[in-house]
Amino acid sequence: MIVSCGVDIVSNKRIETVLNKWGDKFLEKVFPEGVDYCRKKRKGEYIGCIAARFALKEAVIKAFSSLGISVSFSDIVIRDGGKNISLSVKGQSFKFLFSISHEKEYSIAFVNVVKES
């Protein structure tokens, strides 16, 4: 059963600005699980790849917030396996249905939090 949902849209330019200012410090804080998949992309695609995953983490935070559960960026684990992405939250047993997308200017993510009964 779907118990919550979250959505987030991010300006790729904003993420690029943050990456230019903070670089690996930003990546290590927000993506402690790594972003090796994104690092293999060309610069324009790299920014969108990072931004889409940032939007996914924001969407998860919003979805959990509506359940009264506080989670941090480091609690949310995104694992890339080529075209397959897995999503989990440390200490939580929920499943997730999600979609991410990015274009030149914006990246978006939508997530449904599913509780198995």
C-alpha cells in the first residue's frame, strides 16, 4: 500500500553552482554512497545526473516528513547499476516506487513510499 509520496524539482544551474563552490565536500555530504555512475558522464549530463539524484533524495525527505519521520541525506542510499537504480533508507523497511528525469535546465524526481502488508 502506498503510504506517502514526494516530488522535487531542481535547477541544474543551482547544482552546478554548488558543485563549483563546494566540489567533493558537497558530494561526500549528500552522496556518501558515491556517484561513480554520474562521474562517467560528460559534463552536461554529469550535472543533470547529480541533480536528478539530489531531487530524489529531496523527494524522499518530503515523503517521510509527511509520515512524521525525519531522515537525512546520508540516510538515503541510491545505488546505480547502469540503467537500474535502487533506493533504500537506513533503518526503514519501506519499499519505493520512483522516477527521475533531467533535461538541460531542470531535474525532477517523484517517489511513492510503499508499506508491504
